[in-house]
Amino acid sequence: MIHQYKLNGYNIVLDINSGSVHAVDEVAYDAIELLAAGKTEADAKAALAERWLGKPCADADTGIITESDLADVFADIAALTAAGKLFAPDTYADKAFDFKNRSTVVKALCLHVAHTCNLNCEYCFAAQGKFHGKAGLMSFETGKRALDFLIEHSGTRRNLEVDFFGGEPLMNFEVCKQLVAYARSIEKQHNKNFRFTLTTNGVGVTDEVIEWANKECHNVVLSLDGRKEVNDRFRVDIHGKGSYDDIVPKFQKFVAARGGKGYYMRGTFTHYNTDFTNDLFHMADDLGFTELSMEPVVSAPDSPSALTEADLPILFDQYELLAKDMLRREKAGKPITFYHYILDLAHGPCIYKRISGCGSGTEYMAVTPWGDLYPCHQFVGDEAYKLGDIWQGVTNTALRDEFKLCNVYARPDCKDCWARLYCSGGCAANALHATGDIHGVYEYGCKVFRKRMECAIMVKVAEAMDPTLAGAATATLADDCDGCGESCGN
């Protein structure tokens, strides 16, 4: 499978099954397009000759396309094909693992330490932190048992991930501190390394929180939607007062204390701010934040904040604008990071992860304040997706097995998508909410994801081809092992 597109002056050709990325001239771009459309080499050569022979081309040796130039193009295509870097077959479908029968370790937990919040964000998918249920805080004993459950079910996996989530986790800060202390007291004897993440709206950030998080948390996610008027449209307290003026100074102090690393500013854009690059640039230029993320709102289709089909062209332009501006900043020596453009073409996720997906419901689970287990935070509160609890473990094994099989090759709508090995089939929760089936696809999200990937790959192509940029891109999907502990056969 081939995917081709033009962006920022680059002619980009992706060979989907090998993961190879090619930046080519106009003639080669057209030649590959003809072959990908099913033309025989002879017919493609004839069509290309009619289109290009004798025509000017800056990449030709003489400035004019000759018979020799056309022959060289097809020779190069043949060499790349023989090397498995162009028109490569799909060798992964037949090698897809028996997900249902393989052993599965739990690698990460999302601890819902607080089903309550001190903000009242209208667009909140978690119903202002209560997840459409009752409010409550996780006790230390419940959290302690969750950490024991993680160790017991983690097999030989050494690095274990734990997210403090809510609601607003800082409303249960004392328990967060106690749980980290407990984890540190037992990790050596079990040969484990806990890596904690804190996601916070910032209202409860204090000097003590900053000091603790900078010592104990591998990463912090700080919620800010951007410009004051944008943030304060939705991110308000129970009295309707906006949070911007309160949280921004705290976040700036927090990030400065972390040395500008190990954090993300996490925003949400809605139908009201489809010009979200202005919010990212505000955070970068006016507030000094360089590690940025901006997510599409998750809301009911009839919500006034919901994104529409008419918004898509605007969003696509925004993602392109962002990619080009990131290259400008990189060249100026003042780079910013955008979470969705982080792409390592040389040492990215191994093919095991690309096929199997995010691991929700199997390797990753969410824990409610009362110890119930769900596939991830977006399923919490839906009793049909309750897996079990931290005392008895996974008792709904049929549901777990369904999630084991929920991989990119189990989704029929992914079969012909060029981005399938980049997204691994997408989000099961979004699929469920859009189609009623975790094996479906959220097509709106797919369109946004494909555009982001085109932009991210273009950035890597630019970094590889422009000596004034620091990055580098390479050609193939990585099969390198990251030490995840899976017996994948590689």
C-alpha cells in the first residue's frame, strides 16, 4: 500500500507495510502514483513520457527531462521495491499474534483517586469528575491494594506506570503522597520501578505539590486551554469564575521548578476555538511553555462545543500551520514540542505494539475510588465494561478477551487505511461511542489523526533534508525491542 501527499514543498511517498518514507521529485512522484494505481510498468512509462519528456524539471541533470531520466526513475523504483521499501507486501497480517491465548501482563493503572473536581468544565467527558456516578475519594487502603494488584499481575515487566487521575487528583493529595511512599517502599524487593504521572487542573497546586511532584512524578500533565477567553469559556469553578488567572502563575512556577522538562500543557479545543494554534502560540510565546498538547473535544454530537464536518478544513489548515511554524522555530533555535507530532521513524513502537494497540482492558486498566476495574478512564461508569475489581482481579474474562482481540487487524474499517500502523486501530472508547462497537472506528477522529500524521511525517522529512534543522528521519518501521518483556518472537 502506498500513500502520497504534497506538503510544504515536499513530495512525500509512504510505503505503508514497510514504513519507508520517501521524499521524491515530481517525476518520481508521478511514476509511483501511476504504478500504485495499477498501471503496468510499460503503460506507466508511456504515460510518464507523455507527461514529462522534454519538460523542464529542476531535479533533472540537464534541467530538461530526457529518456535517460525516465529510465533512471523506474530503475530507482525497481531497486526500492526489491529492497522491500516500496510496494512491500503486508507481512504482518499472517504473523498477527494469537491475542486471545497469549498471556497478558498488566503494565499500567490509571488511579481515579478523586471522583470529584473543583472545576465545573461544561465539556468534561467525565461529568465534572463524577463519571456519571457518585462523588468519592480513593482511600489509602484501596490505592495500596491497587498497587499490589499491579505488581501481582505485571509478570517480569519492570517499569510500571501509574497515573493519578480524576476528577481532580489533588483533592486527594495526601493519599497520592501515601501511595507513592508505599510504592517506593516495595519496588526494590519486587524488582519494579514505578513511574508516576500527575494530571491536574492546577487549582490545588501549592509549593508542597510542586516539590513532591518534581521528586516523584516522571511526568505531569497541566490542563490549560490556551488564551484567557478560551480557557475561561469552559474551565470555570462552580460559581462560573474562570480559572486562567489562578492557574497560569502556578503552572509557570511548576514548570520552572521542573527545569522545563517532564511536563505537558494539555488543552482542549472545541467548535469555539478551531483556531487552536493561537492558543498553542499563546502558551509558547506569552506564557513560556514549550511542551504542548491540544486535543479535540470529546462531546455529544448535539453539544454546542462539538466539532463539525465544516470544522475539518479549518482544523487541517491549523495542523499544517503548526507544523510549518514548528520548523521555523526549530531553525531559529527556539523549538517547541507538540505531543501529536512526536514521531521516531527509526526507533518508534515495535511492530508488536503497532498491531496490538494501546492495551486498554488488558495491559492498561482504570481503577475507580472503590477499586473497580475498567478498560480505561473513558469506560469508567459504564457497568457493561466493568472488568472486575482489584481484590478478585479480572472476573469478566470474556470482556478482557474481547479487548485482547481488539487490534488493528480486527477492525474491518482499518483494512485500507494508510495510517493503520501509526494509530494501531485507534481508540476503542471513541469507537464505541461513535459506532456502538469497540471494533468500529471513529471516522471523524480518523480524519484528524491522518492529517496530524501527514504533518508529523513532513516535519521529519524537513529535518532530514534541511541541514539547518537538528532532527533526522529514517526509513523503516522499527522492530527494535524496548524491553517491554513481551514474548513476541522478534
